[in-house]
Amino acid sequence: MFHVSFPGLGINDLPINRVAFSIGSFNVYWYGILIAAGLLLAVTYAYFNAHRYDVDRSKLMDCVIVGIITSIIGARAYYVAFKWDYFSAHPGEIIDIRDGGIAIYGAIIGALIGGLTMAKIRKHKFLPILDITMTGFLIGQAFGRWGNFFNQEAFGTETNSIFRMVSENTGGVGVHPCFLYESVWCAVGFVFLFIFNRKFQKYHGQVFYLYLVWYGLERTIVEGLRTDSLYLPFKMFGYDVRVSQALSLILVIVGVILLIVNRKKDDGMRGRTFTTTHKKSKKRG
């Protein structure tokens, strides 16, 4: 049990229990519930909006099912790889993710490997799949980050900001609630890409490129505030490097380059509502 306060917002002594409920001696944590709920919302959005991205529903769900499995594997593998000093001594904990210990970039990498492999098998274009799944990812990230709140983790350095958070896990001092920053940023990003797809998208892949810039920019900044970052096992130019911060910066650069390179591209998507694929998917059930 934690007692969490946000003094600058007038919220004090909020009791937070990491365990949602127990079945005998087996504890079910809010962390896992919220991650699962975020995933469900993302999949629901993708399914009911597939036609707007020119994506076949039946093929999309094949990609999603495989992508979910590989995202879970990737999320844990990423975290374990950069915490190997600990897990090599505690191998029995490698597959236990109920209490946290997964990495969003590992999940994204895993989902892309599995999902795009299935897209190739099902002979579906990659870019429309990437457009819709990345928009859905923002829903999952916005919702799932609250699992970090219940675990009282993913917070940053000490601060006097109006948004500062205080609990037993912060040592009784105000810290940056990084999970909150990312949750809000992803929610705003979802709204932005949702509107962009309907009003301004010109070509397949454009939403995906915007996601790289949008999420990468936030993570580059917020990761620098965190106190629980995963680091590269070696120094660069004499400095310890946060893995996710370096990767985020690369994504921003790649996204900007792709947007510039494709700035004159136009598939005629602007203001267009796709219906053909939607109808076909209904007929197939």
C-alpha cells in the first residue's frame, strides 16, 4: 500500500494498492490489468477503423494476434537484456511480469516483427498496417502508463513542479510523475493522429512517420528525467547512455527524414473514406 500525494494539485494521501485482487495466494496486479485494458482499447480502435486506413479487417486481426504475442515477448526480453546482471542471478523471475518489468520499446519492436511478418504472409501492404497500429499504440500507451502509477515507478528526479508526486517510493520528496507526462502526451497524440487521418493524410505511411516523431520527441525529453532508466552496457564519449533516450532520438530523426523525403507524395487519401475493403471484410465474416 502506498500513500500518494500531488501537493501542487491539492491531492493528498491517496491510498494506492498495487494488488487489484487475489485468487488464493495468487495476486493480480493493477499493472497487468491496465496494460491489458490499454491493449484491448487499441485493438478495438484498430478493428472498427480499419477501413479508414485502407486495411483489411481479417488480415489486420491475424497481424494483431501474432503481434500481441511477440510484443509481450519483446517487451520482457528488452527489459531483461538490459538488466541481465540481476536476472542472470534470478532466472526464475524472467517470465514473471505481473509486478512490472517490461519495456515499451521492446513491445513495439516485438509487435512490428510479428505483425509485419504476418502481413507479409497474408500479402497485405505494410504501411497501412503501420498507420493504424501506431495510432492504436498511443491509446494503449496512454492507458497502460497508469500501471506505473499503481506500482509507483517510472518517476523522475526531484522537482517543485505543480505536478510533483510524493509517496513512500519517492522517499517522501516531490518528483516528476513521468508516467503522467507520457500518458497525457500519448492521449493528445492519439487525438492528433485520429484527426490527421480523417482530414489531412495524403499517403500511406504518413501517420506512422508522424508517430515516430511525436512519441520519439516526448520520450527523448522525459526519459532524461527518469531515475530508473535502462542504460547501454558501455559508455559513449565517456558518458552513460540511456537506451530509450538514444533510441527515441533516432526515431525522431528517422521520422523527420521520412516526412521530408515523402513531402510531395500523394496517394489521394486526403478527405477520403475507404469502404471497399470494409465491405469485403464483412462478407468474409
